[in-house]
Amino acid sequence: MTSKPTPPVSIRRQLFRWLLLPLAGILVLTAALGYPIALYPATAAYDWALLDAAYSLSRLLSAKDGSVRLGISPVADMLLRTDHFDHIYYSVHDLNGRLITGDRELPAPPRGSLSSGELLYDGKIGGKDVRVAALLVHPQGVSAVVQVAETTVKRYNLVRQILTGVIFIELLLLITVAALVWFSIGKGLEPLQRLQEDIAARSPRDLRPVPEAHAPVEMHSVVRALNDLLLQLGAALRTQQQFVANAAHQLRTPLAGLRMQVEYGLRQDNPLEWRRTLETLGSVTERTVHLANQLLTLAKTEAGSNQPASMRQLDLRSIVEQVVEQWMPKAIAKNIDLGLGLEPAPMHGDAFLIGELLSNLVDNAISYTPAGGSVTVRSMRRGSATILEVEDSGVGIPEEERGKVFTRFYRVAGSLGEGCGLGLAIVQEIAHLHQGSVTIRSPSGGRGTLVVVRFPAADDSRETANAFDGERVAT
């Protein structure tokens, strides 16, 4: 099952969410706290008006013979009950709850709640919500309870108006803040946009460093990393261009020789001359094929510079056996003693590339060793290193030249071999690919060359894989 690709991350959207969500939460909290604060004084005004009506009504009470009477005229009664939105109710009771005058439907105040002399409470009349003001009065020493109630239409209308106003203001603030945040983020990201446009406007070969002044301070580390990458790409591009130029030069010479030999052979009528021409063509073709193979190997090594996928545990000893077997005919033809000194040498690597490395070393050793000489290949493990040694009894490499022979297409002046100067460059590339190192020394006998390649050793407690599993080493 393939995982879904991660969607691209937008800095603008993330900043917008991170800034707007807390702001929206603050606005909602402000509205939640501000609503009751604004509602209380607004509704309290209606309560005070209701209490005023109750006090006004209490002033019309009188007592005679222990009985309380309400002296209100029909006109005053009409004025008291007149309200465009709500219904008004009033009543007067004695302390026993007996109705003296007014509306019988009013809900009685909770028992014992009038100890302070006045009370505001909620109730219902005919299924409708009402707000009730109750007073405990004592006209001429006779106690009575005065109640005035009204429905809550005005109150609910006020609540809706306040709530609508609060929501409208909060939405307006939220939209304004969102627009300001979005605009501010856009302004803050403008340097990144300019940086992107600057890079996008460049040609593929323009690898100049990006000026840090064009980027915000927070992006300087990214710009420095990008500039480091551009420097590496520039160096790699220059190396590649130099390599292509050298390769073209190296191929041009044998190809020109092939053409000259073909033209020469076509002009001959003597079969012996044809044979000599074909032999020369074969020799030149062999060198050209060898050069092409080395160029392809070098290209393959560079392409896998981030470590190839075929890296696995292997035993260097088995690779040495197979490579030496392949070069044995050339050694015999040149009367060179090609010997082995093998010990277990576990390592982690690409079997094909390790074979190419060893093949180049053995080829060089045979090519630069005079007839009757010797070449010895050894594998061993010493501590945390797996070591490969190729020793020959040839003319050797002068000490001042040993650092130069790893340069591509470099050949020691006056050398006997017919190589193209790529063998040791390939060896070094493959060794570095395996976190290894290559050194050139003089053998203990003093004559010849000893090439030592050191690799990190693998854990040989595990089962080492067969070195090639059917792969062949190209020579």
C-alpha cells in the first residue's frame, strides 16, 4: 500500500490559522463576558420601573378597622395597565394570602422571601413568563403585600437586540482582524516572494550565490544552505565539464587512429598488409573499448555517489578469488606470477563496484610489471577495517607522483603501460563511495608498488552473502 503524498504546506495559511484562531477565541470570550455585563443594567431598568409602580400603588393604600383598602380610580387603573408591548397585573394581599384587590392570577412570592421588604422574582401567568415586584407595606400599622407584574416581551426584545448587536460587532471585528492578519502576513512574506522570483528568473547554469540581503533574517540559514548547495553543484558541473572534455580528447585519438588504419588498409592490395592492418585495428579497438568501459564505470560510480541500493554484506575474499581468476590468462601470457593471500574479510558494499575496483588494480599491476615479475592480492580484516592489498614488483610510482595518479586521465611520465589514466581515479571513487580510503606505498622489499584500500569492516557474526550472486565483473 502506497502512502498518500503529503500535501504542500502553506506558511501563509498556517500563520493565518495560528494567529486568527486565538484571536477568534478571544473575541468569543469577550462576547461571552460582555453580554451579561451589558444585559444586567438594561434589564435592571425594567426592574426598577416595576418596583416604582409597586411603590406608587402602595401609596394609595389605606387602613380602616384593621382592613386595607386601595384607593385607585378607574382612570389610574387604566393608566397603570396601559403598555404597548406587555400586559400589566397588580394585586394586594394580606399576610394570610387573602386577595384584597387586583388580579388573582399573580404568583405568590416564595415563603419568607419578603423579610427585606421588597422582592423581584420570575413567575408565570396563563403560561406566559412574567416578572413580578412584591412589597411588604404597613399602612396605618396594618401589613399587606403589594404585587405588580408584567410580561417579558420588552425584556426579550432587548435581549435579542443586545445579542444581535454583540454578534454583529464581533463578526465585524473578526472580519477586520482576519483581513489585517492576512494582509500583514502577505507583507511579511514579500521578501520570500522576491527571493523566489530571483531564483526562478535564473538560467539553469546560473549558480551564483543568492544574496542574503534579499532574504529576511529568519531565512538566512536556509539561504546559506542553498548557497552551499549551489557551490557544490558548481564544482560538480565544472568537474563534469572537464571530464567530458578530457573524455572527448581521449576518445578522439583512438578513433582517429581507427579511421587512419581503415583508410590505410583499403589502399593495400597485399593480404599481408591487410593482416597487419587488422591486427593494429584489433589493438586500437581493444584500447578504445577499455577506455569506454572505464568511462562508463566512472559514470556509474558517480551516479551512485549517495550509496547504491545494492549495498549489502559480502566477503571480500570471494570477490578477490573471482577477479584474480579472470585476470589469470593475461598474467600467464606476460609470465607474471599472480598470487593470493586470502583471509576472511567481511564488509558492506556493492559487489559489482568492488569487483571493478579490484579489477582496475590488478589490471594496472599486471600492465606496469615487467615480464617475469609478480603480483600479489591480499584480503584481511584488521580491527574495525577490512583491507585489500595489491602488491607488484614493477617499476613503482615515485613518491612525488603518488598524489597525482588519482587525477582523471593523469599518467606518470615515461610509464610502460598503455592505460588512459582512469584506473586509479575509478578506484578512489569506488573506495570513497564505500567510506573507504586508498593509499600507495612502497613494498617492504623496496621495489614495486603496494596499493592499500581500507573499508569499514562488517559484522561477520551474521551470514555473509555470496559476493556476486551471479553477477560478473566487467573487465
